[in-house]
Amino acid sequence: MTTEEKIFQAAQKIFEKKGYAGARMQEIANEAGINKAMLHYFFRSKEQLFEAVFLNAFYKIAPKMNIIFMSEMSLFDKIRSFTDEYISFIVHNQYLPAFIIQEMNNNPDFVQKVLQNENAPKPTVLFKQIETEIAQGIIKPINPKQLLLNIFSMTVFPFAAPMLVKGLLQISQEEFNTLMHERKTLIAEQIINAIKNE
């Protein structure tokens, strides 16, 4: 592992645990096993390091969304692909949703900058497809934005508040992971069954 990779890994851990305001560069350097001067050689400020870590995290998942949104698949296949891809990814990066949501709330100006980047999710093609499939009678009338919000909220919530979910359901981490794997298909089929015209 390179020094920069060690810094990224350490920074992810500290930012996830303490957020931007609570994190200290010395603490990140200690976690990475380097001195503070070496950390500043790679990243001049905490803000620069945070932006790099945040963008690295956000753009791990954003391109996957765009590939699905813009593909030639049917709407139902896109819903299945999205829930499968997203949950598979987040199961192995469980800190990401809470990390991203926390910093979106704390730093809205930075979030606006992120969303203007060319790699940010662009659901316009998906919205048009939903409208087309409504017009063709394939699915019931629904606001495309509401449909996307339903998909996002059903997939994101357990990972955004895992301690609440595990406490409420009285389950272990292993049981949580099993439930999340089941949700890959469960969410998709529930949404599809709710919107398709019989």
C-alpha cells in the first residue's frame, strides 16, 4: 500500500468517525503511521484532504448509477440492476452512506460543487423512460422523481442508520448483512409489482 493510500484509508476512518469538524490532521497522520509533515506534503490542508476523500467515496458509486440510468435496459431491469449494484457495493463500503449524508448536511456548498461535476448522477434519461413507459401503459402513472426517491430511500436507509436498524430489529451484523443481500431482489420486485400494469 502506498503512503497516499494509507492516508486515504486513515482519513476515511477518522472522517467517518468524527466528521469534518471533529477530525484532526495529527490524528489522521497517526492512524496512517506517518508524521504530520508527510501528511501535509500530500495534502496541504484538512479541507483539501476531506474533499479528496469525499470525492473518492462519492465517485465510487456515481458512475455505476449513470451506467444504469443511461443504458438501453427496460425500466424493470434498471430497477433490478440498480438495487443489486448499489447494495452489493455498499455492503462492502458500509461507512459511505452515513459519511456522505453527514457531510451533505454539514457542507451544502461543497455538495453543490460535487453535483455539478460531470461524474455526478444524471437521472434525466431515466425520467424520460419512466414517462414513456407510463404513456405506453407498461407502468401505472407515477411522478418519475417520486419513483427514484422510493428506490433510493429503500436501498439507502438501512446503511445510513445501521445502528438504529440493528437495534430496532435486534439483529447482529451478520444478520444485518444477510438481510441486505436479500433486499437486492426484494426491493426491486416490490417496486416493480407496485408500478406495473397488470
